[in-house]
Amino acid sequence: QDACIFPRTVRENIIMGGRHLYKDCNDEILGESCDNDVIDALKTANAWEFCNGLPDGLHTWIVSGGGSGNGADTFNSLLNLSKNGDNSCRAIDVNGGEGINEEEAGNDRMGLSGGQSARIGIARAIMRKAPILLLDEAFSNLDAKSERIIQLELKKISKKQKKTVIAISHQLESLDWVDQIIVLQNGEVHEIGTYQQLSSKVNGIFASMLRQKKS
């Protein structure tokens, strides 16, 4: 529901999902073929347009929470920046490494909105190219247009790549894109069927919830 955005570049955030697919994991070696996969994943997640428009494109540093530039509070809090003796800032690496300084991060680090973060998270999952894609309320922070675009793209991917997509959602009115809906209540399966079948079931649980949503 809340995608984790690492304080790194757009490219690095997406590659984290699929580094295991490449023989060489060094950024210098991943090259153009990997970048093409990153762009494809961003396009599927309806994130390429806004990422391509960032100051440094795929190489723009991103964090969660909005805001940009040197004064981005989210960047400072996420990286736990501390002042050195020369008044420069360096990130403290929780794994014991040297960390990242402001110069390495650049001045154009961008804080992402909830919807943008969600799309980056979905792109990262797509980059993994796993046979099963599990989405737990993944569309909750998206606007209706982005949600529909991503859903239709996921449906294309599932058929083309023979991928199983499991979407957990309380946004019932937007579930018409899936092949089958399973309605759970108190941990038990109560209904199984297509959107059309369940929404037209007079005394059905799914139909009842739909009516409550619309009222």
C-alpha cells in the first residue's frame, strides 16, 4: 500500500527489483539493455512520463514525501544526515558503510507524492519479472486515470507473459479488469466469479458491498 522509496536514483530504485536477472550486478555493466527494461517497467506503471521529466531523468535522486532541492526535509530525515566538521553533510549508512554525501546525491533530489511512489513501486515489481505478481492495495494512492492505465497494462502482461496477478483491493468498483474475483469474509471464501457475475448477484456479498460503496 505504501511503496518503499529508497533514497537513491530512479534507475537504482527500479533495478533493485530485477538485479538477480542480470549476470553482472555492477551499475557500470548493466548498460543499455537494463535501462530499456527499466523504461519499459516505468511505462507499464504509467511512471515514465513524470520520471523522464525529472531534472536528471532516470538519474534523479528521489525520496518519499514531496519537496525538492537542498531543503528537502524528507531527504535529510530518510538519510539521517549529520553535519561534519566542515559543515558538509554525509548520510549515515545503517549497514556500517561510509554513506552518501550531498554532492553525490545532487541538488535536484525530488520528493515524490504518494501516487508517484506507488507507481515506482509497481515498476520495481514488474522489473522483477516474477511468474506471480502480488499487489496488496497497490492502487490506493493512484488517481483513477493512472489506476486504469496500469490495470490494463498488467492485464496485457499477464496474458503475454503467462503471469498470475493477484490483487488485494477494497476498491471494488475498479475490479472489472480481473478474470476472477474471490470474496473473503472472516477468513473464508464466500463467493467466486467474474465481476459481472458477482455484481449482478441479487443477494450476493460482493453486490451488497458495491451498493454500499455507491450509496
